[in-house]
Amino acid sequence: MPLTSPVRVSTALACTAAGTVLAALATAVPVAQVASPASYSVAGVDTSHHSHGRGEKERIDWTRVARTHSFVFLKASQGAGYKDPWFTRDHAAVARTSLLRAPYHFFDPRSTGDGAAQARHFIATARAAGYRGNRAGELPPVLDVEKVRRNHREICPRELRPAQLTVFLREVRKAFRVTPIVYTRASFVKECMGGRGRVFAGHPLWLARYGSGTHEPQPVPGAGSSWTFWQHTEHGHTPGIPGTGDRNVFRGSRDQLRAMAS
């Protein structure tokens, strides 16, 4: 198609705009900020099968959620074989609302070299549900890196190596043609990765920090950027979702968030 084609030009402009937003948010100066979650106007949630309670019939009312929230991250997979049983249904239901959406993968290493296997599993699971990474309303895919549960305890995964994460992020970027978001927290990188957060440099960060009042998430060592999304509680109430769950805010305007969503 010629470069002068209106469709090609519009697409290029859209990609440029989205890239500009990602770059601006990902390269923000990593300094400690003092603002409460309530001071950010763009709110979102993240869900998994745990959000549905114990009953198979406890569906989330995504239409109600969309009345008060702008985005959602949906758990798609974990490790190299687990698929969240609600992901496909929730993804389809969310796609029928105004909510901007993205799948996330919980990184659960069982060997020091399974980054590629986990990436393939995540990519296949997301694609099977209809996620492509470049459609309107689709936020970049997410890598969730945190402590894992072993023998009823949350611990640092001893099999974790930064090289695994590099491979995972590279394969996911290649598959969906967009820079993945990374969910983690500064304390995890310090405790479980020896402060080697450089592997996350250039990626928008979704950071967790609960009950901090007006203290925002701490910068991730080596990542060279501040947060883009903030998970500020795991006990929030959201109309349309049974019980309590995670609540998040976006560090920007709705227009900036839409620009990230293709």
C-alpha cells in the first residue's frame, strides 16, 4: 500500500501517538511522589478466577464495572501450562463493554530456562481468547512477576533468572508487536532479584503498594522509570464484582490510556 494512502497514514499517526505516550510514561523520573490513589481519576481492576468467588455461577457484571472503571487486566495463564478457567469468558464479556483490556501472565518458573515455554503458553492462551494486541480497546499484554506459592508459603522463586524474563518479554513483544507492561513491586526486585530490575527498563510498570496513604509505589531498582499503573489495594469494593479485590489507578488521562490501547 502506498505511503500516501489515508489508511496507512492514519495507522502510522495512531502508532506514533501510542508510542509517544508509552515513552513518556515509561521514562518518567523515578522519584518518590506524594499523592493518594483518589487523586488519580482513571481507575481500573484486575481479576482472575478468585474474583468469581467459590461458585461457578458467580459471574462478574462487566457492564456495571464499566460504569465506574476504565480498564481491566485479566489473568490468562500461569507457568507453562495453567490457564485461568474464567479468562476466555471474561475476555469476551469485557470486549462488549467500554473497558480497555489486557491479559496477564503470572510468571511461575519451574526451571531456570523456561521463559520461552511460558511465553508460548501465554501467547497461545491470549490468542485463543481473541486477544491480538493491536485491536481497538486492547492494552499491551502484561507480565506479572512476584513471589510464588510453594508449600502454602509465598517465597522468592529460586528458579528465577533475569535472562528468563528477557526471553519472555522479547517473545511476547514479537508476537503482539507492542511493548509489554510489567507488574511487580520494588521490594520483590530487591529481595528476589538482587536489585537487578534493569530487565524491565523501557517497559511501562504496573506497581503494587497497599495501605500507603499518600506514598506512591517505590521506584524499581534499575528499571529507570516510575509507575504507569498503581495497584493500591487488594481489598477494594467494585460494583459488579463479588466480594473484594484489587483496585488500580492509571497515571495519566483517559485519552492517554486510550492511546495505549492501540
